Amino acid sequence: MPFLPADVKLDAFAELKAGDNMRMQKHLDYVRITWVESTQWPPFTWLVFRQPVSTNNDCVGWHCSLN
């Protein structure tokens, strides 16, 4: 989901939730509570669609250079 455009993210999530796999439903409930509906981590903080940097490896490299 982080690689989807923001306008289709919720539709894609709803499509995943439509399945009948109970283990998947539990995982998706976790994702919904922790990420999709979160006030601490709102979707704009983790969506990387068309972003020049889509990983934290740049930060890790920078921190290693400090050490």
C-alpha cells in the first residue's frame, strides 16, 4: 500500500478486507488501526508514491557517517 497513490489507497485496502481469510483479516485490522486510521502515523507520512526517496537507507547511511 505505501507504493499506491493516496487516492486509491483506501479502495485497495477495502478490496483486501473483502476476502474471507481470518488470519489476513486479523492482520488487516492491525494495519487499519496502526497505520490507516492512526493519528500518530497518518498515511501521508508513510506513502511513498512518486517520492524520490522511498526508504530510510539514506538516513542509515548518514547516521553511519556520523559514527
